Amino acid sequence: MTGESPRHPPGLTPRDEADDLYQHAPCGYLTTDADGRILSANATLARWLGRTTDELASMTFVELLTPGGRIYHETHFAPSLRMHGEVREIAVELRRSDAGRLPALVNATLDRHADGSVRAVRIAVFDATERRSYERELLLAKERAEASEERAQTLARTLQETLIPPIPPHVPGLEVAAVYRPAGDGTEVGGDFYDVFSLGQDDWMVVLGDVRGKGPEAAVVTALVRYTLRALAVTTRRPCLLLEQVNETLLQHSSDRFCTAVLVRLRRREDGWRAEIGVAGHPAPLLLRVDDRTRQLDLLGPLLGVLDDVAYTDREIFLGAGDTLVLYTDGITEASGPLGFFGDERLLRVVDAGRSSSPREVVDNLLGEVLDFQRGVARDDIAVLALGVPGGH
């Protein structure tokens, strides 16, 4: 009711209640003079520090601080208090009588005389033991997460190093050249990969693929695809049938990552190589003939790891002397720069301009053009592999 006098606990006068609130407040209070000598302290602070209020009144505030806290007091706390008249939420540790430490947050204000001189410094102390414990747990959790992420990245990088041969194998009668460039600074593991392995005498399998996304999971799926292909190719040689079996394997895998790939089986003939090519959601290879313009093969096929009961088809071509087959990932055509996307037309122009070049020159020139287009920074992983028959360059 308006105008009603405030109620006080039985037997306590307003003055008694104010003194009781000061002494037993849920935070510590102390007052010092301008030189930091403690003039008064409440019972709460005395209990926290294992001292009596009389003991505290014989000390200075600085004596309650740890050595590091004393340095901070002189260099930051006291100057800021004099300049601004108050400081808030300063983290310190106060020395207890048993040599233990009390983590605390401190607020302080200056009480000045009319002439501006300091009458007293009033300090509120808040027990931060639980908060400090929580912060330590957060820090430990952060460190554990960072360590786990670092281990995952190391594992992923190790996996990827096994997925991309540093030097393509020597194939008698065929020039094989490859380049791989990870996106950005190369610290994040991507999903582009390639492989070249023997199926027998003058019989080789070439694969280039791209697993959706980046990071450890993409690297795991990349390893799964690569080694599944190697295992299945022992008995299944046709690219279209291999792609069907890899698709089934990915559908049974717990990951939701899909993959694109192009497979080329190469068998040597007296005057060149017979190539059987299958594509799964991947850009079809480019065919460079020394006596004709560069063109992209007419090949399509569904993604790997998305649909059941899919069928893939093969395309067979012959590579004679001077012919080159170029496989690439979409990090080429989807490279973005000031002029938009690198695109299919620019790709064909760049490759066609070097159709009389060696496979090594073709891949190096293409990578250089794409990086220049992006001002030197690859925004996506780039993989290019060229297969050329010697004799026409």
C-alpha cells in the first residue's frame, strides 16, 4: 500500500538491518583510504579469506593480492581507477590465510571530497571460484576439440597423400602427366583424386574423381572409392560395370557423400591404344588429335552414391600417335574470377591451343591459365590428368 513504512525483521532497527546486510552480504565489501590501507571489511570477505575483520583492517588491499595481481594493480588497476573513478569486473586472486587463493572479480569506485581529493576507495569482491572452474573446463574442452580436429586433419592429409600419387607410374608406350592443386592454402583436405594402375601386360586403368565436400569425411570416402576400384578391377575390367559396383558400395556406406568419376581402361595395340571410357556425373574427357580441333567426348552417366539401379555406358576410342586424352575435375570449369567462370569454352580454347604439345605441357599450361584466371588462388581443388601417345608432337 502506498505510503506504508517498509517492514524490517523482528527485533532489527533499520540501522541494525543495514549493518547486517553489509556484514553478511553475498559479496565481499571493503573500504580503503587513498593509500590502499583497509579501513573496514565485511564479515563475508573475512570468512572467504579465513581472516577476521580486525586482521583485514590492519592490512592494505595490495597485501591481499598475489604477486602477479600486485603488478597488475600498479600498472592497470590503480591508474584506471584514478583516471575514470571506477573499474569493473577486474579478475584477481586474493591470498587466503591458509596460503590458498580465492579467484575473484572486483569492482571499485572512488569516493571524493568536494575539492576532488580521494576520501575513500570502495571495493566489492565477488567469489569467482565456480566461474573460474567453468572457464577452465571450457578451455580444456576447447583444447580437446582443437587436438581432435588436428588429429582428424592429420589423418585426412595422410589419407589424401595416399590417394594422389606424387608421380604417375611409368607406362611403356604412353605419356602420363598429372597435376593436383588443393583449394586455398592447402590446409583443408579436398575430395579430388586420381589413380593409374596396371591390370596386366599393356593393360591399364585410369581413374579421376571428385568426392563432394572437404575434410576428413571426404578423404575417407575418397579412399573407399579408390581402393574399391582397385579391388574390383581384378575381376571386372569394363568401366561401366566397375562404376555400377562402386555405386552399390557407396549406397551401403554410412556417409551421405556422393562422388563423380571418369574411368579409362587402356589396352595397347601395335599402332596405339584402345581406350574404353565410362563417366559417372563427371565432366567427360577432352580428346586432342593433332589433325583435328579439340573436342569433348559425348559421354554422360549418373552420380555415384545417389540412386539405386543405375546403368552406365562405355565409349570406346582409339588413341594414335600424337593423340592426347585429358581428364579434369570441375575445379577447372567452375573456377571463378573477375570475368566470371572459367567455363567450358575457355577450357577448350586453352587446351586446343596446345594440342601439339606434350601431356606434361598440356597439364602445366592448363593449371597456369586457371590459376591466373583466379589471380593465383584456387577456390576449389584442381586435378588434371593427360594421357598421350608419343610420336606426333
